[in-house]
Amino acid sequence: MARLQRSLVLLLSLLAAGWLSIARGASPDVTLDAAKRESEVVYYASMNLSEANALIGEFEKRYPFIKVRLQRSGSEKLLTRVLTEARAKKLFADVIQTVEFSMHIFNRSGLLARYLPQANAFYPKDFKEEGFWTTVYYNAYVTAYNTRLVPPRMVPKVYDDLLDAKWKGKLMMEGTKADWFAGMLQIMGPERGVKFMRELAKQQPSPREGHELLAQLVAAGEGLLDVNIPAASVERLKEKGAPIDWIALGVAPAVMVGIGISSQAAHPHAAKLFLDFALSSEGQKLVHTPGRFIARGDLASEQPAAIKAIKMAPVDPALAEKLDEYAKQLRKIFGN
């Protein structure tokens, strides 16, 4: 009887392991062999080019038999490209990495394959649409300022400080960021949020496109403050000695950048390897640059103190379904 019980326990253990492998798509050995035969992975990404290349370089060192073919573009262009290719039934991407709103739209449109990453347990539920995409990193929208032209006593401390008359005509902003707008309304509440935005518009902020450009303009003194910029864009210039810094004026909207596998992937096994590497401890350390946040729980203690001190609210991916409405509100209020 004891032998029979041991046999049953072993059988159940094997069955459980088998079901776990099925849930993950395949065992690591099967995936590796199949990936070798596929020999490449097509990677669509909207992240910074140098950081994407760093991730790719380390992946190709680990898996020299797989070539990563990067197709990089801004998040808006990537969204359009993927949807256009999908409509033509010629989606070439194996792995897609871009902002959460786009990832939510891709998921709702059936463009992401179901796959549970090996590191899934390390990522909190607010940072993924489980089984379809997971946050590879996220950006907090903060306020940048020129450290030479804005003395410490003048630096805003809360959002309402931006409405002070002394800032009129001296602010800059990324005028097309509906995800920031949605996140601010999520934090403040719709009524208070819209009221704040209308008051902010009276300050006549100069709208521009491109966070890297805006950071350079603030550092050059063309604007004293940029009201909605990712901390990472500021940190990249700070490292070069530019007179720029950032501050969070309250709870900061955190916009996630997710990664998932295309449901039309021509190289699905190589895609699984790449996605698992991006979400692994090693991969996360590569994308964990100054000012950028990672969601992987076991690496949270490695965040700098200034980063950990920020109160952040992950923007709800489901707000993507109202993105057109937010974009129209943003244009109407700021006249862009």
C-alpha cells in the first residue's frame, strides 16, 4: 500500500509538472531546440535605441544561434504599424514592446499570444495583463526644471504650484501625451483633474513633441520647467552634466512599457526565449537605467532612494479604451 501511495504521488507530481509546462507553452529544452531551428526573432520596440541594443547584445551573447532583428519606432508609429500589418494579415513582429495602452489594445484585438513567462511570479498583478503582457519597465511622469535658472526656494513642491502667476509663459510640456492626461485624471479624479488642466492651460505652456528634445530645451533655458516628462529623460542629461533636475509634485502617473509575444509570430520559440530574458533578473538590470523603474519585486531594493521615495500610481491599461476621448480633451484644453 505504501508503495502504491508513493507511486500515485510521483504520478501526480509528473502530471502537475506536465501541466505547468503546457501552461508555459513548452519545456525549456523543447523551446531551446525549436528556437535554434528558427534562428531569429523580430523585435518591435519603442524604447531608447541604445538600451534596446544593450538588451539585444546580451541576449545574443547568451543565445548566439539567434539573431534579433530590431524594428524601432516611437510608440504612436509602432501602434499604427502593428494595427496596419494585422489588418493586412502580415504582422511581422515576434515580440512587441511598447506602452501599456498599445499593449492593451493589441491584447483586446487578439494580437498577443497567451504565454506565462518563467518570471511571472515576480511581477505584481498591477503591472501586467497576465498571460499576455508584462511590464518590462515603467516611467513616472515628473516635472523637470533648469537648476541654474530655478533656485531651490522657487522649485514647485505640489501640482498647484505650477499655477502660480510667476510661471506664466515659462512652462513647457509634451502636448500629445494622452496617457499622462489620463493618469492625472485617474489620480486627481475627473472633475478636479479637468479643472487643474484648464488652469494649467492659462499658464500658456509651450507644447513640443519628444521628451528628449524637451529635456534639452529646459537644460538650455528655453523653458524653465517641463510639466510632464519621464524621470529617465532628465537623468540621461544629468549624467552628462546638464543643468537639469526633476521633482515629483505629488502622486506621479506611472506609464508602463509592456512586452508580449505576437499571436502571429513566425518564430514563437525564439520569441519566448527573448521575452523570458527581458523579464529575467539579468535582463531587468540592463533596462534599469537612472530614473527608470522596474516592476520585478525581487529587485525593488536596488532602486535608488530618490526613486523609491516617489509615490506612484500605475495608470490603468483599460483607460486605453477611452484614449481618443482623452486625446480630444487634451487638444481642446491646451489648443494643440
